[in-house]
Amino acid sequence: MTLTNLIVVWLGIVLLGEAIGSAQSSIKPPENPLTLDQAVDLGLRQNLQVELDNQTHRQLHGLTLTAFNALIPSLSASAQTSVQEINLAAMGFSPETIPSNLLPDGFKLATIVKVQTTGAQINLNQQIFNLPAFEIYRASKETVHAQEFSALMTDGDVVQRVATQYLQILADATTISNKESLLKVDRELERQAREKHDAGVGTNLDLLRAQVQRQNREQELITARNTFAKDKIVLNRLMGEPADQELQLVDEVPYHELEMMSIEEAKRIAYQRRKDLLNLEAQQRSLVLQRKAITFERLPAVTLSGYYGVLGETHGLYHGVFNTQAGLNFPIFQEARIRGDAKVADAQISHIRSQMASLRNDIEQQIRAAMLDVGSSAELVRVARSNVDLATETVAETNDRYRAGVDDTLPVVRALGSLAGAQSQYVNALFQFNQAKLNLARNTGIVQTQYKKFLGN
């Protein structure tokens, strides 16, 4: 094969590889049909913050078991065997130190002794009376409860964010459709302005205005498509999915008139269901128990320990051995430390109570604001829907006038543009309404369990 042929073959291979790579890069991941419930479920299972909360719960549960272990008996078993060679002379023993009448006839005392022993025993340690350890265990359980409420608060945040983002993408898709409709209207207006200009019955200024309007609409469409793509990326990350995962949202934009509850009823539900408030209450209970444990440190602690086993020569006789002892430990010269710890605990309790009082006021403010948002956004939806109805009626009338030969197509095109604009305003108002309902559910602490009821999905 000549050099020229080799070069041709090499170039062919390179071009084929580039073609294959270009084809592969143009292939998009398959679209994934996704409902709102499925999106929320994925977020609750795969969101990073949810997983971190699960790990924190495991850690605190382990610390609770550690605190519980101080209250239960500690039982262990051990066994050992040893070989020792002892120099009795080095320890002060010699045959001369022992009277000869105490030794059998012919017996000679060796000063180097080799001893082989084997033993086994079971050891027991038990806290009979230790109130500080008991209160610390109870406090650790309340700390676990506080973390559980924190995890539920994260779940509620994930539900709200995923649902809001899902609705945002639905609104983006409708916005793109409306922008495309308005662009068709602007192109038609530009075409008619050009025809009038060419026919000498229209000015160049009218044509320029139509062109500028059409280009502005194209820019708006480009921006809307870009926003739509970025919002899908955000939803993927909230659900713990790859950023390039293609999504096909199958649910429609929900609309549901919400039956408003009274302020007092909403506050009552929030005080019972808000996870951040329940978290603070659990932290307070934990701190109170820790404060009691500090007070109880002035009391004595009663302990019991001992062992039972066998010990003897390795190849000889064994005999039982045991030991039992009880202890009473009094803290002495610990008053300064105990008082210092008590003051720190009192300050922490006072701080957490101030946080709880402030949060209760914040909850009332958030509920009132959310109810106002729901009411105003509901009015905006009704007005926007009325505008859509009026614009639809206008389109019908202009079509009738066009069929009757009274008007040309220009009023029809403008009426269609007004209808598309009214529909876009209606979609935005509907998104604000659904977002306000989700905020109200979040502020009352029931978004995770009742978001479907609030959205009417």
C-alpha cells in the first residue's frame, strides 16, 4: 500500500470517528414522564439534605445507646494463662530463712521456681444509683426527637421547593407557548405592514415599528426557552437526578379554590405541627433534663462490681475465686464546677425559651401574610380569567366582522395577540396563587402531608 493510500485511509478513519462522535453528542437522553407526586417522592428519597439528616439521626441514636449503656449492667468474660519463673532469692527468700523442722526430711527448697497458672472469670459492674446518668440518657432521647423534627422540617422544605419548581416549569411551558403565539401575531403584523408599505398606503415608520416589535418578541421567546431549560435543571437537582435528565411533566397546572380557615385555627394547627417549633420544644426538654442531671451530681453514686471464676495450676487442680464489692462515691470539692455548669444550662434554657416566644410571633405573622397572599392571588386569578374570557369574546366578534367583510385581518390578528397576552397573565396569576397556597401550607406545618389538598391536584 502506497503512502498516499495510507493517508487516505487515515483521513477516512478520522472523519468517521468525528461523525460518530457528532452523532452521539446529538443524541439526547430519553424524556422521563413525571407527575408532581413522583417528583416530590424522588426529592424526599434522593435529596442531599434529606440524606444528611438521616446520617445525623444515626449518629445521635448511637450517642443515645452510649448513654443507655451507663445504666445497664456491664458483663464481661476473660480467660488467661501464664508461665512465670520466679527467683525467690532475689525476693529475699532462701533455705536458711525457713526452719529445718518445718520441711520434710530430704526436701530441698529451690530458689528458682517455675509457675504455670490458668484462670477464667466473669466480671460484673452495675450502677445501682446514679441519677445524673439517668437524666443524661433521657436528655439524649429528647435530642434525638429534636433532630427528628429537624429532619421533618427539611422534608417539608423539599416538598415545597419541588412542588413550586414543578409548577414553575409548567408556567414556563405555557409562557413559551404564548410567546410563540404572540410571535406569529407580530410576524403577521409585520407582513401586513410590509404589504401596505409596498403598496404605497403605509409608511416606513409603521414597518420599522412592526419589525422592532417582532424582534423584541423573538428575544422574549429566547429568554423564555432559556428559563425553561434552567428551571428543569433546578428541578432535577432538587430531586437528586442528573442535571441533564430530560423531563416530561405530565400534570397540568392545578386550580382549586381553597376554603380559608380562621387565623386562630391556623395558629392552633401551626403550634401543633410546625416542626421548627417542635424542634425547639424538644431542645428545651433536653436542656431541662441536663440541668437536672447537673443538680443531681451533688448526690452520691452507688456502684456494685465483682467477679467469679476459677484459678489454678495449668495441669493441676482449679479452685473457684470470687470478689464482690460495693462503692459509694461522694463528690467533694466539686461545687464550683457544678454551679458553673448550672449557670451555663440556665442560660441555654432561657435562650431557647426566648427563641420559642419569638418563633410563635413569627408564625402568626407568616400565617397572616400567607393568607393575604392567597386572598389577593385568588382575586388576580379571577380577574385574569375574566380578561381571557373577554379577549376570547373579542376574537369571536372580530372574526364575525371579518367574515362579514366589515374589517380586514388586522383586527383579528390584534385580537389574537390580546388573547395570548391575557392567557399569559392568567398563567402567571395561577402560578402565584398555587405558590401562595403552598406557602400557607408550609407556614401551618402541613405542606408535606396536605400539599395535594391545598393544590387540588
